[in-house]
Amino acid sequence: MSEQPELTKEERILRMMKRTLTSVAKDTHAKPGFRHPLTEETVNLIRNCLSLIASREQELAEEHGRPMNMRPRFIDEPRSEVVVKLDVNSLRGGKDGKPEH
């Protein structure tokens, strides 16, 4: 697995805040038919915070030249890209690289 790039303190804070807010949302999820334990205002505040965090993470990634499409992968997960080795000499014709006539 490739190494993660070094994150700034701000990026680490944003990541922890995002994890905390999503954990609160998951832990307080109400089953259908039950009243949600959080008020609608609080739910909207959490949504707004997560939106701001995502926006700032995007800005920081662009500043540091990091792609935002990084996703965790299992070691045995098949990759979508296929690497094909090409023999350049065979593309040119002969083994010496000169085209055959």
C-alpha cells in the first residue's frame, strides 16, 4: 500500500471533525417511525459544517497538489486499469529497430 502524504495540522483537524460529526449522525439515527433525537436545526447545522469541511479539504488539496479521488482499497481488490507491456522493437519491424520491407 502506498504511503499517505503528510497532512497539515488543519487537514488533520478537519478530518477528525468530519469523523466526529458523521459518527454523531450515525449514532443518533432514528429508525423509521421514531422521532429523531436531534432537532432539525441541529441536523442542518451538522450538514452545513460537513459541507464547509469538504469545501476546505478541496481547497487544501488543490493548494498542495493532492488528488481528491483517493479511496481506500483492499489488497486483493481487482484494479480497473490493466498494464500491458509492449515490445517497442516488434512495433518497428525487426529486432534491430529497422522497418522490414
